[in-house]
Amino acid sequence: MAWIPRWSKVGIRDSNTFSSVVSSLGAPRRHFHPCHTSRAITASQGRPTELRYTDTHLDTIFALSTHPGKAGIAVVRISGPQARSVLKGMTLSTSPFPKPRQAVTRRLMCPQTSELLDKGMVVWFPEPRSFTGEDSVEFHCHGGKAVVDGILRGIGNIGPQIRLAEPGEFSRRAFENNKLDLTEVEGLADLLNAETEAQRRLALRQADGGLKTLYDTWRTQLIKSMALIEALIDFGEDENIEDDVYDNVVAKVKTLHNDIRKHTDDDRCGEILRDGIHVTILGPPNAGKSSFLNFITKRQAAIVSPIPGTTRDVVEVSLDIGGYPILIGDTAGLRSSQDEIEMEGVRRAQDRIRLADINIAILPVTDFMSTDKLGDSDVGVDPIVLESVRRNPKTMVLINKMDLPGLDNGKAMAAVKTILWGDKNQSLDKESENQRRLWAISCQTGDGIGQFLQDFISILKDRFESSVSSSTSITQYRHRKHLENCIQSLDAFLALGADDIVLGAEELRHAASDLGRITGRVDVEEVLDVVFREFCIGK
């Protein structure tokens, strides 16, 4: 069955609009590639450019779907109307054609010279029961570079309109053939890029269609409401339509509005998990921040020196802690200084602290002790440090250097609590909350750090586990933006009232359109290149 394109013309747009949309999504600008589309540009009297697209699914595409380089096995994927011809051309003519979705052993031959290239497995996927919805073939061969190159050259020389795939083109064809919606495509891309257990679980649930089901349900409810409003506009005066139709629509829209509002009120947990949890280490110079970073990374990630102010810029390291993706940054020591370079480091540290998802303050116990106890004339917590700790009640405070000889740990921690939070009349709940974010450690001996990491993982689970376990977590800024636009349209509808029913119908149409753009149920050509460019070739 020939592939029938779902559209042949996409709206009226100009190139500036296209570029601005792509740029707003945080991706580099990309020009149309001739392998994807061809376009005839017609401009007259200053009108926007009209882009006409022609079908490229007449091409059969192929690519290496596994990682290039030496490997035990490589998989070459072919999809398109000539996939059957490719399979026949690459195997012995005397070999029987394989049954659908059954792996069979075949000799893979060069179609030009009939030279044996390799002996491997062949799988035939006739449309529509394939990943792309088209006729597809997979060659499972040995992963040596010469073997793979020989097979790719052989496929490319079989005939016209057989070409190498663009990045993400297999998934794009699956989308065009309604095998996947955009949320499932994005979930698949996140699954390929997942580096931790939490990211894998989050991406897998999205790729499984959880978001698609939710957003399609909401969109169906909106379309039903739109239909009732349109009936009131067109037939309300002439037909016997119940008086409470409008009130019922308003009630349904209010319920839907509340559901979408709750869905977006998630502290961006899904997006944070997808991109990595940003953790910032803060504290005064020589507090042990770099030593702490080196201890938990088990390598010399940052320079450690007794000279104050060694770290001037942010040192960032990616970690997997308890299955959660952590981007932890060591910052310059916070203190007042006349050194312009050091103060620039402090400014950058404060910016990083403000933008972080979680902050960890490393403070030396010596800063909290009186001079007669430690014989140090340069004691006291810098006001910049105190402000950074007190301003964010979720900052985790680690008191370092608790291994000092002769130190009374009980008195030391009591002094810490007094200086940090000082209010002796604070409630028991507040006191308990402050106690839960305070740890005593030694970066020199490692004492207390293991306990902190266990507690840190528990804190991450409390905050993010619901998002990991949910099949409907928002993981993309694109989704959130369309949902916010949908809420604004629903707000406008509810504010208009029955006297402006025509304008209200238009607001419902905008709301349904924004929901449809998330899944790809309406024209979303502006974002397709951005979505599919995230894939590797062969996917």
C-alpha cells in the first residue's frame, strides 16, 4: 500500500517565523534539508512566503542503527517501499523469502559483484506492522567496520531513491504514519539519552504513551464542549436546545481547568529529572568544599589547597547518586574581598546558588567557635555565607572539620544552631526542620559523609519519586508552555460569560489547539525538526 501524506501544504509562514520558533525552543536554527522536503517559494507584494512540501516517503532509507565502531553485532535498518527489493538484492537469489518477523540466517552478498560480505540474521517487517509503519528490514551482521561499510555500500547501490537516512528519520516516519505521537517520540529520545535509573524510568513511561492518553482525553473533552457551544451559536434561537447547555459546558471547563492547573503545579520535577538535578556546593574559602566534591566523586575533580580562594570559577561534575542524575558544582568561597577577580567568582557563585535546585553549604566548625576555645583571632561566619544559608530554608548544611583534636562535638553543634538560626523561641516543628538539614562531617576522615549521602538519597526520593513513578510527568518545556497557553485560553473563556459566546468558542478552539500541538494532533511542522534532530542516525 502506497504511503499517503497527511498534508501537502502547511499553512502560510515565512522563514523568520520558522527560525524564531526553533530558536525559542532552545535549539540551533536549521535550514530545510533537500532530503526532507523540497519547496517552491512564491512571494508577491510583501505577503508571507508559502511553503509547499512534496512527499519524500517514496525514498527507501537505510542506516546503521547500532553504535559505530568495533562490536560483536551491528544492526542495519532499512525502511520504505523498496525494502523488499533491498532484502532480495542483498541475499542469495536461491534463498527463500523470510516469513514476517522471524529471524533467519542468510548470506549477505554484494549486489554488484555477488561477493560474500558476511553471514548474519535477517528480519522482515511488512507494513503496517513495523516501527515506521512501512516495509522494513533489519540485517544483523558482525560489527566490524569493513563489514558494516560493505553492507551500507551494497544497499546504497541497489537502485535509485535508496539513500542514507537523516538523523531521526525512522522515528519521524513512525510519527507521520501514526505509529507514535510527539510525546512518545520525545520519550523515546529521552530513553536513548538516559544516563541514570530515574531518567530511564521517567522516559520509558512517557514513551509508553501515558502523556498521549492524558492530553488526548483532555482535548476530546474540549472538542465536545466546543461542539455544544457551536450548536448554541448556530441553532440556539431556532432549535429546541436545553437552557442549561451553556452552564454544563462552563462546569466541565472549570473541572478541566483545575485538572490542568494541578498537572502543571509540579515544581518542574519531571523537567529537572530529565535535564539533571543541579546541586551547588557553597561556603566560605577553605571550608572543604573541593575536598567534599573530590570525596563523593572519588577522584581529584577540584584543586585542593590550604591557600584561600583556590576555586575562582564553578567546577561542575555529573554524578549518579542513588539512580538520580546530579550535576554538582563547586563554587568560589563566599566572603567579602577587595580583589576584583575573587569578587567576580563570588558573584558567579551567588548566581549559581540562586538557580540551583538544591544547595549544600559546607561550613567549617571553626567559624562558629569563640577565640578562647580555639585560639583563632579570625573567626566568625561571613555575612554573605549566613545570608545564602538563611535565605533558602531547603539548603543542606554540612559542618566540616569535626575531627579536630579536643573538640566537644555537642557544644560545637549547639553553637552552630545558635549562630545559624539563633531564635530560641522557634517552634518545635521549625527546630526539627532545621535539625533535619544539619549534618556533622569530616572531609579529612570521611566521617559523616556516608550518612549524609544516605539521607540525601532519601530527600531526593521524597521530592522526585512521584514524578519518576508517574506516567504523566511533564518533562519538556514545550509541553509546559502549551499547557500554560491552554490555561490562559480557558481563563479567558470563563471570564467572558454567555453574552460573548462567539469569543468564548474561539478561546476553546485555542485551548484545544494548544493541547493538540503537544501530541502532534494539529499542524506542528514548526517543532518537528527540533524534536527529531535529537535522534541519532538510524533511529
